[in-house]
Amino acid sequence: MNTGTPTERVPFESAPPYHLESWLGLIRTGHPHVVRRAILAMAIAWLPLALLTLVRGDFMRPDHANAFILDIGCFARFIVALPLLILAEAVCAPRLGAIARQFLTAGLIADADRPAYERAVVSTGRLLRSPVAEAAAFILAYALVVSVVASKPDTALPLWHGVIWGDRIHPTPAGLWGLLVSLPLLFLLLLGWLWRVGLWARFLWLMNRIELKLVPAHPDGAGGLGFLTTSLEAFLPLAFTFGVLGAGPVLNLVVHRGASPTQFRLEAVGMAVFVVLLFGTPPLIFMRRLIDAHHRGVLSYGGFAVRAAQQFDHKWLAGPAFDEQTLQARDFAATNGLFSIARNAIRMRPLPFEARSIAVLGGAALLPFLPAELVKVPFDVILQKVGGFFL
């Protein structure tokens, strides 16, 4: 057990399937072993599929659309996305924990409100490691598998998944492993991240209930909450992972079925919008608080700037003519500094992050769809365009 105080812990370090991994000895306190776990998860999900299809003869088939090794969607799910969901913990969880502590270390929380902060940290950690939440994630993961099987047309599945007899598809051994192990494992990790994001939103909501000491003139342009921008940057690996999951089936259809990439631009944009909403919405909890701080800053700092300008005008513009010593007076630098502070308050934005961060987040989700656009472009044309860019 971690013996540190609540503010020393990283409250977002664990999520389902935390208890399963701890029971298997894959996770120890202070040693998440993300690389080892990512390799093991990939081996459990993909390697048995490769061996079973190799035995049955589906590993490589003359009809490439039904060959296991050429199934881009399977590759995207279990070789790329699955390990990324685990590796992302090394980037995202520490960053979220640092942001959680920043509310305290930045002086945004008064001493009287520190117990409320401590309770939020402790309850977040308790919910992340909740056995009930993990059990629910397991049940929901298998429910999602059933839902996917029921909703996906049999003809859309490569034949290494199963053999169609009559009007039904009968799973192959590899197909059964995918349904019982590989796909549930992927869904379990996805649900663990959704649970973590939900508790991240809850933590920010609890912080918003505290009377934060926002400063309208803060140079970050967000009253002192500009550090929340780093939460969007922390979610970039996950945004890319969601894009990979969406782009894999699209690439299958483009490469093996001859579909046009333009048919799937709506899916790509939809994935980018989903990612932006999922990871960009939680910080918007502070929007009303920031708007109020901005209004207060415009009135107080605006009035302060007016009084400073009036005093400056009275002293220097209505006085004697300027000379060299006048230009060296400290009043000029001091007044300019006061105006800069007031300008920060007046230009304060109602969002705790910049638009650039949203664009980068959406771009990370769109990036995996790029190969679908490039696959139909002749290789010599690509080389010509790349060469023209550097020359």
C-alpha cells in the first residue's frame, strides 16, 4: 500500500482491470510494468489467432480479403491499439495526477478548502480501484462482444473468423478465441479508460465546487487554470488509438474490397469529433467560473487601467515638455507594466485551453485514416510530392 498522503499519490494510476492484473502479479505498487503488460496483452490477443489460423490454413489464403495475416482491422485492433491502451498509462496517468496536484500547489485552493480537495483525491482513487466497477467492466465487455456479433453482417467478416453454413456463421477456433478472449480484452481496456475519463471529469467537477482563487490577470490567459491544457496533450495517445480502431476496418474495405476512401470521410470526421468531445469536454466544467472571473477582471482591472492612465496623463502630458531625463523616468516602465497586467485580465479567455490543443487532439484521431487516402495514390506520385516538399 502507498503510505504517502493523498496529495502525494497519483489518483489516476489505476483503473479496470487493475485487480485482475494485480492478482496475476503484473502490477506492483510503484511498478506498473506497462511495456511488459502491453507485450503480454498483444501475445494473448493476437498470437493464438495466428497459430490457430496457421493450423487451419487461414493464415494466408489465395483470396487475400479472407486471409488472417492480411486482415488490417485485426492488426489494428490487437497489434497497435491494444498495446497502446496500456502504454498510454505511462503518459496519461502521471500527467493527470500532476494536474490534480497543481490545483493545490498553484495556490488556487484556500487552506479552509483543502479538506474538500483531499476528499476528492481519496474518493477518486477509491472509485478507480473499485472491485464493483471492474466486475461491471467485465460484464459490459462481453455484452459489447455479443452486441457487435449481433449487429455485424456475416458477409462483412473475413472467413478466418468462421464458416458460413446456410444462413449462419459457425466460428472457427480462431474466431472463438477472438470472441471469448481477444475482443473482450480490448473492450475491457477501453472501458477502463472510459471509467478513468469519467472520474477525471468528476474530479474537475469537485474542484469547480471549491471556491478557486482565480486571477483574471494571470499570464496563462485562463485565470491560472491554463495548466489544464496539458490534460488534452496527455490524451493524445488515446486519441490516436481511437483513430486506429476506426481506421482499421476502413483500410480493409479500401485495400481488399476496392472501396473509395472518400466514402469514409464522414467516419473519420466523426471519430475526430468524438475524441474531441470525450477528452475536451471535462475542462469545460470551469467555463462558467472563467466567464465570471473575466467579467470581474474587465471591471476591476479596466477601472484600474483608466485611473493609472489619468494619473499618467496629468503628471506627464499636462506638465513641462519632454526631455532626455523625462524619458528615463520610472513612471513609463511602471505604467506600461500596469497596462500589461490589465491587458491580461481584459483578454482572458473563457476556456481553460487553447484552440490549438483541440486541433491537435482531433488531428491525432484523423492521422490513422491517412493511409486509406494514400493507398489509392500511385507510389511515384507520392514520391514526387514528397520530393517537391523538400526541394
